Amino acid sequence: MGKKIKKEVEPPPKDVFDPLTIESKKAATVVLMLNSPEEEILAKACEAIYKFALKGEENKATLLELGAVEPLTKLLTHEDKIVRRNATMIFGILASNSDVKKLLRELDVMSSVIAQLSPEEEVVIHEFASLCLANMSVEYTGKVQIFEHGGLEPLIRLLSSPDPDVKKNSIECIYNLVQDFQCRTTLQELNAIPPMLELLKSEYPIIQLLALKTLNVITNDKESRTMLRENQGLDQLIKIIDTKELNDLHIEALSVIANCLEDMETMTLIQQTGGLKKLLAFAENSTIPDIQKNAAKAITKAAYDAENRKLFHELEVEKCLVTLLGSESDGTKIAASQAISAISENSSSKDFFNTQGIPQLVQLLKSDNEEVREAAALALANLTTYNPVNANAAAEADGIDPLISILSSKRDGAIANAATVLTNMAMQEPLRASIQGRDIMHALLGPLRSDNPVVQSKAALTVAATACDVEARTGLRNCGGLEPLVELLYSKNDEVRRHASWAVMVCASEEPMAVELCRLGAIDILEEINLSVRRKNKFSEAAYNKLLNNNLSLKYSQTGCLLSNNIISDGFYDYGRINPGTKLLPLKELCFQEPSDQRAVLLINSKASDNSPPPSMDDKSSDVGYGRSISSSSSLRRGSREKTNFRISTGFGSPTEERTEPASGRNTVASKSATKEKGPRKGRGKKEEEKLKEEEEVLAAPKLTGESSDKEWFPPPDPEFCIYVYEATKSILPITNVKEQIEVLAKYVAEKMGGKIAKDKLPDFSWELHISELKVQLKSNVIPIGYIKKGIFYHRALLFKALADKIGLGCSLVRGEYGRAWNEVKLVNESRKGLTGGLPLPEVYIVDLMFHPGALLKLQSREADLYRFL
């Protein structure tokens, strides 16, 4: 045998690096390896970094600081599957860190991550790529990037993956994405409902829960509800509720059913399959508060449809809701109250709660939880609307006090609801009186000053409902409620403006309130509102007219016209014409002004002075007169010379002083009358003479301040006008013919104002001097109408209107130009018949008080007739 020859080992090539095994204990070193061109090193480096990142948030932050994110993003598209897989796994873990997410959005790696969801990739890559997307989708910007890069479609496909982690990550990401409306719309196009329903059969509760949460969001859209119904999703949801072992899913399943019940088709389907009864029984019998709460929410959503409400009533849902009101959970109480509010739109259901439900709701008004009080007030608001029986039931359950208490709540919704209930109650007079007795006006101050338009509107409406009598309106005024009410007229909200106008209209029902509202600027605001086509409303127009009709002094100054139904009362004064926007000074302020060259203010006041006893008009047997005998008026007695004495107390002179009328029949001033009576009084003693002298001085120059005390102010008295009223009442009322009444009253007015005046003698009628003398004598620009003995058109027209209103004789007062004014009356012409029914038509006449007192001029062409008349 030959000898073996040993084979020599060839040395390695000189240009090849010898293998080197390195053990690194620093993360920074491994991060540097991410830039290596060797696939094996990249794979091992990624594996080491993955394990490091799993250990906690601090390690993730460290990797970010070491700059590991940028080179890792490049590895997502590496050719080697292992490198690509390991890099994807790292990002699945790192993406839970908020700073890493921010950097990933800036690096725009979303398309690379979504590419890992392709069917060709391994399940592990799917798992961590979907995990990365789930973490990135938490924030809005991440959602937008995922949606824009088409991430929704592959995620839906992965819902059918055999791996549960992939399913869990995909449905979680989809749940985050569908919070955006655009994503929900795209989801419907991709037919995502069927794979989601399959997830409900998963053995993993977290997957089932995420699927239900996602369905709860997307079924807010009608199209998704339809798809759910068509894919038998309701059956699966009912099965979940029926299965006690799945009680951790019951709450979310109920939420999805609640959304579906908004559709009548779904409601009918559930009822036909018996699911609705199961749902109600489940809600009533469950002991889990959240389940009860969600069941009540389901009823609330379904009850927004009228047909659904009928179905609920047939199933006696009201009993279930009353039971839920007794829950210990505030959340359940709130949901049940809201359900009652919704179901009460059905009249039959509303009647059911009269004896069962309203007492419990009233008790909830006293809860310490503001949300519970708000929900209970909402239910009562709907139950009492257009239902007096329920309003009575709420009051009988002692609901008024807690409702008024809620008006000071911090929650605007609670205040608005409570105000609505009080408004509904106030529609009935007994309840309104009960509400007024609890200082409701003071409680409404806060809501009236609220910044919330809904609260403002409801509060104003409550004022309109409760301020229906003098005491309530006075209470509102005294507590300062008129100011915020007038401020609401400035609101840009139509409903606030409308309800505030309504309240102002109600409050302006008597003159003192109307005057105060005008002082606060209500009349100016309403006038401005009514000039706007967009802002005006029926109530603003009605409020404006009501203010004027109950403040006739302002109406006459602004409009120059008082209609026959505008009855002049004591305290009326004619200031003259004022321009729009000009403030009319109150009578008290005018009385305290010194005399000036301005037009005299004419005052109507038949009230006695505060410091004298009331007039005794009916004592015909008394021998006491008031300066003038009734028989002196030849225009009233028409030639009768019979003397009649009567008693009138006005506060000027002694109320028991006897006065007689001279035989001439002409009236004399009170001072002269008193002087003539001094003769037969000589035996009465010096004291009585001194007293009479003092009375004469008072009559000669009375003070027109009207002050009877420092505390209260009264308008200046007018004893002469008191006599006019008495004489007109006693002499004209017995006349049965209206035309004759007008003629007699016209002659009487003319006589008191200087008699008949020929047209050519009018310039010589020195009425201006007479008025000036009265101003000086009375030390004021305000002159009671009875003091004027020389009056022209506007003096006589005002006196005629004032006396006519006192005796119930209808006439209007119209102001003209250049000191002209006249009265218009309507008389029926029996010779003319109406076109229908054969009724006589009334005709308008102007009453002559100057040239031919008592003459009536038929008004045909206003301009022509007035020209001839004046």
C-alpha cells in the first residue's frame, strides 16, 4: 500500500473579513447596527431592540433618544422577510409611546406599515402591523393618515383572520377610526357589518366587546342599522342579552339595540319576534344599574318615533319606567326620567303617569344630584304641557317649592325645565295663585339675567304666565324684575324677543306699570323692533300697542290720536306733540318745574286731595255747595232756573262751606263766591272769619306740587273738573238720545271754555294771556283743565273727551296742526241700511266746540271737512 499524502488547508482570501462574534450590553451599540448592510446583523439587532422595548416605557423613550426610529422605518421595506418582520414587531410595541407616534407621523411611514397588512405577509407581521395602526389611530392625525393611505379596507379584511390577536388589533383600530363620520361612510361601502357580526361569536370577550362598541358607533347611521337588520344582527344581540354568562356584554349590546330601535322597521321586527318584551323584562328585573340605564336609553331613542311610542304603550312600558325611577343609581334615574319625557309625547302614556310617576318625579326634584333634578324637571315639563290634570298632580305632590328652588340651580337645563313646568301650572288660576304666593317673581330674577337664550326665553314666558294680576306685577316691579325683562327685548334670539314682548304686554295691563316700562325704554325698543320686518312679531306689536293704550299721555303725545276705547283716566296729561325717540317726562317731574314759555301741560284729575274726605255726590238734601250751583249751567238745564246744592270734597277750602250761585247763571271763581258769602257770617266770630280768609288764599293760589306728605306724591287736584264731572253725569246721562247727549255736552264744554266764538273774532280771543296768568298763579307749567276759562280747540277737545269718557259717551280725540284738535263721534244713520243684514251703518261726525257748539259735521273727505271746520 502507498503512503498517504496530507492535504494542505488553503488560506482564506485576503479580501474577506474573518467572522467576528460580538456581545453588546449597550442599546446604543445595537442601534448603530441598524445601519449595517448585513441581513443577519439587522435581524439580530431588531430582535434585541424588540426585547428591550418590551420591558417598559422608559426603554421606548431611550430608543427614541438614541435615534432608533429613523433607521427602523427603512427596514419596514427591507427585502429580507425576517428583517421586515422584526422591524414591524418593534413598531407595534414602540407606537404606544406618544413621542414615537408624533415622530412616526412626521416621517410619514403609514403607507409602509399598511403595506405589511397584505395577504402575502406572515400572520406575525399582520399582528404587529395592526397593533401599530391601533396605537396610531388613537389620535386624530393618525386616523386621518390611516384613512388617507387606504388602511380601512385591509383592516376589515383582517377581521376574518384566523389569529385572534390580529382580529383584536384590527377591530380596535376600526373602532378608533369610525369615530370620524367620513370613515363610517366608507365602512358601509366596504360591507364591514358581516365580519363584525362574526366577531360576536368569538370565544374572546375582548373581541366581542370591541365589536359591540364599534357597532354601537356605526349604528348611529340609518344605513348601518339597515345592514345590521338585513344580516340578522338583531337576533345575535337578543341572544347575547338572553345569555346570563355574557352579562359583561349586556350593556354594550343594549346600546346597539337602542340605536336600532330608532327605526320603525327594527321596532316592528323586534316586537314580532318577542324581543321587545324580553328587553323590557330584562330592564325591569336586572339588578345591574348600567344595564337598567342603557335599557332606559334604548326606550328613549325608540320613543322619538310616534309609532314606536304606540307600541311601547301597548306593552305597558310606563310601568317599567316607573320602576326604574326607584333605582338607587342616579344614572338609572336620569335615564328613566329622560325616557318618560320622550314617551310622554303619546297622550295615553302622559295620562298614565298622572297617578304613577309624577309623585316619584317630584321627589327626584329634591335630589342632591343636579343632573337628576334636571332630568326630573324635563320629564315634568313634557308631562304637564297641554295637560292640566298632570299639572294639578304635580302641584298636589308638593312640586311647586322644589321647582322654584331649581330656578337658582347652576344648570341651565334644569332652570329652563323648571320654568316650563311652572308656566304650565300657571295656566290654571288656583295654581297660579299658589305660585305667586311663593315669591316667584324674585326667584325669576336670576333666570331673566342669564346669558343662556333658552333660560331667558323660558323665564320670560313664566313671567307672562304668572304676572296676570296687579299684585304679581307689583311684586315684579318692586323686586327689580322689569329692568332685565326690558333688556331681553334687545336679544338677537327670536324666541327670547317674542317671549319678552309677551311678558311686557302682560305687565303693561295698567297705567303705573305701563308708565314704568316706558321709563325703562320698552316703548322705544319695541318701536325699533316693529320697524324691522325680520325682528318684529305679533307680540312685539301687541306689547307696543298695550303700552300706549295704558299710557295714554304718551300715546297722545306720540300719535296725536286717542280712540273711543282709549278711556282717559285721572292723571292723564297732554304735554303736546313729541318727536319719535323723545322721552316724555313724568307728571311729577313736570309739576316741580318752574313756569316757562313752553306750552302748558293740561292735566285731567277728578280725584279729591289726599287731606280731605271723599266727595259726597249723592247727598241732595245737603245745603252745602262747592263754589257753583248745578242750576247755573243753562246749557245743561236748558233754561231751568232751579237751584240745587250738593257736596263735593276736593281739598280746597272747607268741605262744609256753603256757596250760592248768582242769579245771572254765570259761574264765578271760587274766591269771589266765598267773598260774597261773608255778609251773613258776621255772627260766627273772628276765628271763623280768619279761617275763611285762609281758605280764600288757598283757593287763590293753590300749590300744584300735589304733596300731601314727604313720603307720597299726588297729582294736583282739580275741584272745577270734579264739578264738571258731577254736572255732566247728573244732567246728560238721563238723556236717551246719543246725538242729543253729544250736543248738550258740546255746549257745556264750550260754555266752560269761554263760550261761542265767531271765526272772525278768534284772533281777539285772548286765551294765551289767560294761560300765562294761570302759569304764574299756579307757579307751574301744569294746569288742571278745570282752571282754564278761555280755551281754544285743543283745550275744548280734551275737556270734551275727558267728560265723555267719564259718562260713557264714545268719542275720539285727534290732534291737528297749529293748536287744532277735535273730537270725532260715530252715529248710526237709520235712513241708511247696510248692504248685508239690513243693519244701519255708523257715520263719523266732527263735534263743533268753537263756532257753533253742538253742531255735528259729517266727515266725508277728511281734508276738505277739516279745512271747512277749522
